[in-house]
Amino acid sequence: MARTNVKRRRPPTANQVTAYLLHHLQSLLFSLRKIYQAPTTTIMTVAVIGITLSLPGGFYLFLKNIDAISGDFRSSTQISVYLDLKLNEKQARNLERQIADMDSVSGTRFISREQSLQDFRRDSGFGKSIDTLSSNPLPHTIVVEPGEIDTFAVRNLANSLQAMPGVKIAKLDTEWLERLYTIIEIARRSVVIITILFAFAVLLIIGNTIRLDIQNRYQEIIVTKLIGATDAFIRRPFLYGGVWYGLLGGIISWLIVEIGYLAISGPLERLNLLYKSDMNLITFSFQDFIILIAASTLLGLAGSWIAVARHLNQIEPT
Amino acid sequence: MIEFHNVTKRYESGFEALKNVSMQLGDGQMAFITGHSGAGKSTLLKIIALIEKPTRGQALLNRINLNNVRRQRIPHLRRNIGIIFQDHQLLFDRTVFDNVALPLLIQGYRPQEIAKRTRAALDKVGLLHKEKSMPITLSGGEQQRVGIARAVVHKPMLLLADEPTGNLDPVLSREIMQIFVDFNRVGVTVLVASHDLRLIDELEMPRMTLNAGQLILNDLEPAADGDRFGSY
């Protein structure tokens, strides 16, 4: 009973917060219906946004994969330390212990001369000719794992190993790695530039779509202004329109990239088999997906905001 | 409700649509503005609806000076007014119900309240059975009645109508005018611009006649002396 009494006394208008939220919900549904009612425009706009965003998205994934592969290389950076032939095994083992105790070294592996010879005989196929040799020409070898993977630190370590007594050659083969990293860095920056450019493109596409939308609904805007609608009220459905375009475009771009990667995964697996490597194709993580969708949605909002700010205020009843 | 003190409106082209017009429309009154097309009827209504501003003189709505209303306040002032256009200005992408409900939506009414009041307004103009129709399927007279329902749904203090019967035949016109008279009976102030002199004569309502921007006939009591408010 008390409830009906309270109800009767309630004012006809909802309180401001409720009214505000209510209109947001209405604008959201209204803009969604508008999009649904004009499928051609929507599909075209969304497709353009999707294709545009799939480029930086695809490059990003490419880079992520390259990064993963090169990361393996990076962690496998080793220095091969070939010892003086005059050193016997005990001296060599002592030297290994000495190197292993160094701060900048994370691990060592000792390969004796005999072991080296056996390996060589097995792997090279020159077994017979090696047997003709009177003595073992191979030195003891210590494989050193650097503690840090920074190229400068690794090179320093190689230099100091080289300077140790009993060491013939400390060999570090990283030049090709450095080249690779430089190329990756160039690619990375290119992706940043491409992303910025294409984000701008999306901003313009959405801005233009919303601008046309505003023009198409010129009469409606005037009528609602005359009925007492505030600028914010009129703005809202257009902003939601931009949000929808951005959101749908983001999903399309994600689909395009995923399908693209599915298409190249076949040959890549064959390549994997040929190289006996176990590199796996990385696709978008859940986090990447969320970032992509959020970014394109934000671009949609920003694009429509620009269009609305530029064009809505110019429309006044006369 | 409405006061004009020596209002002059000159458009950018140099055309003077209103020349030194003074008039006054009290709360709950109903009046007609007549005159040839181009005599300034629409301009007068536009000043009240805050679409145009006077070039000189003062226009007041509910004692609020319309000359210097801030842009952000305009929507809120317009909510006190119901405007009916000659070409009804319905939105053709939504139903009759949604058209009529729009002012309530704008003002943040609760959904149940919107449904109740919208149906009441449609009932008043005899179109409750058409609430789900699209405006394009209605006849001209029905469309105009939907326009009236939209103008009155939020119970404005003032109804402005610009040639509301311009496109209608005499029978329908009489019907429409009768709706205005009915609203006036329940206390709404009504100002109708029309050149349908025969119909106005029938209704025996006060009349203001404009000719080339000047008020040449005024059945209403004259406005207070403009100088008192300081015309500029």
C-alpha cells in the first residue's frame, strides 16, 4: 500500500541521473537500429574500417612472430672458447671452473678434445680420413652462456675471455644477429608509422560517415531543436553511431587478420617440418584482441566527435 | 505571457520584417495574427520561439528577455512552448507514437509516464488508434493532428501555430482550429498565425493584423509603454 502512495507522489520526470542513463540507453539502441536499417552504408563503412585496421594489425602480428623467433636466437647466444692445444684436460677443467665463476657468465659446458673428435667423426662423414691422422687436431672447447644478452655486454665478455691465458680463440658470431635486430627495429618503427597513418584514415572515414549522417538527418535535428532538445541530446545518437562503426570495424579487422594467418599457416607448417623447428605461429592474444577493439571503438568515438563538433552547431532552425 | 515592446526585426539582407511592433498576450489568452504572406507573421512567431532575435526593441516571454538568452538556455525555454508548423514537420522514420513521445523523451520523462501522456495526447486529437502507424500512411489532416499532439504532449504554457491549416480543406481546418480553442479553454495560451480570415471570423477571437511589418490592427489590450523598458 505504502508503495502505491510513494508512486503517486513521484514526479513525472525521472531524476537527472536516471534520465541521463535512460537517454544513453535509448541513443545506443536508436543508433544501433539506424545502422541496422541502412545495411549497405553500414557494411561498406565497417568493411573499409576493417580493411584499413587489418593492415597495422597484420604487421603487428608479423612483428610479434619475428620477435618470438629472434628471441630464441637471442637467448641462444653463445661464445665458443677454443683452448690452447698444450692444455691437458685437468688444466682445461680448471679454466672452465674459473670461467663459470665469472659474474657475467650464466653457464658453461665442457667439450673435451676426444668428445669433439667423436662428434666430428659422427657428424661430418669424414670418419675414415680422420682415422688416418696421427694426433687429434681439435682443442678442448668451453661453450659459455653469457649472463646478459645485451650485445655490448656479450662482446665485452668475449674480449675478456680472449685475454685469458690458455685461451686460443673466443669466438662470438653475432654480426648477423645484429643485422637482424636492426631490420626488426626498422620494421617496428614502420609499423608504428603505418598504425598512426591508418588510425588517421579511420578517423576520417568515420568522421565523413557521421557527417553524411548528420546531413541526412538535417530536418530531424532542426525539429528536435525546436522541441527543446539540448545539444548533448542531439549529439548522443551520432556519437553512438561512431562507436558502433568503430567496434564493428575492429571486429572485422580482427577477422581479416585471423583468416589471413590461417591462410599462411599451411605452408608455414611445411616450412617447420623442413627445418625440424618447433616455431609456432602466434596469433592475437586475448589482450591484443581487446586492445584492437578498444582502439577502433575509441577511434570511432573520436571521429564522430570531430564531425559532430564541426557540423552540429551549424544547424539551427531558421 | 508574451510582451513585445517596439520590436523591429531587420534581416541581414536589409529587409525589415517587423517594424516597431508592440503587443501583449496575457496568460490563458488566445489570439490570431493575420496578414498577407510576407507581412511578418512568421517572424513574430520565430522571435517568440527563440529562432530569431529582435534587432531593436524588447521581446519578453514569461518576463524573460528574449534578446539576450544564452545559447545553452534556449532548449529549456523552448520546452515551455508547443510549436505547430504548416508542414507539421513529423519525422518519417518512426511511428506516430514515437513522434508524439519525442518532447517527453527530450525532457527525461519516465517511460511509463511517456506512454501514458503520449496516448492521452493522441486520444485528444482522435488518433489513438493510429499510434503504431508510420506518419507517411496518414492523410494530411491526420498528420497535422499528430503534429498538434506532439506540440501539446508535454503540456506547454504556450502554443504557437504557424499557418496550421494552410494545406487543409475548410472542414479539416475548422476541426484543427477547434482543437486549439479546446486547449485554450483548459488554460493554454495560444497564438495562431493564419490568413484564413473566414475561419477566424467564425471563431470570434482577438486578432492582430500585420501589414508590411507594422501592426495595423490589435484587438488585444495594447502593450505597456515601450519606453518604460527602455527600447534600444
